[in-house]
Amino acid sequence: MLNDNKNFYKRLEKQLAVSSDWPSIYKFKFILKSDSLYITNLINIFNDIDADIFSKLSSSKNFTSITITAKMKSANEVIKKYKLASEIEGIISL
């Protein structure tokens, strides 16, 4: 699994380098359990940058989708945010 993650991040970094000029506006999308601790942990990852954060509860209210839009300096900075977010239990990055 760890090797799969490394390959995923390498592919993503290449795609971002080709598809965007940096700095660039980037939209992160996540789904996680509707637990205030998980949501707070995710939002805290983006406290160091100016970001617009939008959340929406699922119809069952068991999950929350979070969209974060921010001006990112590089593809590597985007990858760092995804890696930090991946440490949150049960999070799904879209």
C-alpha cells in the first residue's frame, strides 16, 4: 500500500506540473465522517494559507464533503496538503 501511495503522488505531481502554471488556484475535495474533530483537523491543515472552505452534510448527516480552494505555489505544495490530509482516519480525497 505504501508503494501504491508513492506511485499515486508521483503521477499526481507529474499531472499537476503539466496541467497547471504555478502558482495556481487549486480545488481540493474531501469526504470524511461528520465528526467535528476530523473536520477541524482537515481545516487546520490549510490554516497557513488563504483558503476558501465550503462544507456540505450528506443527506444521512453521517458524512461531510469539504471543498477547499486556495492559491497554491507549486504541485509539490498540493501533494504535501494531500499527504497531511491522508493521515485523517477514513478521509477520501477526490
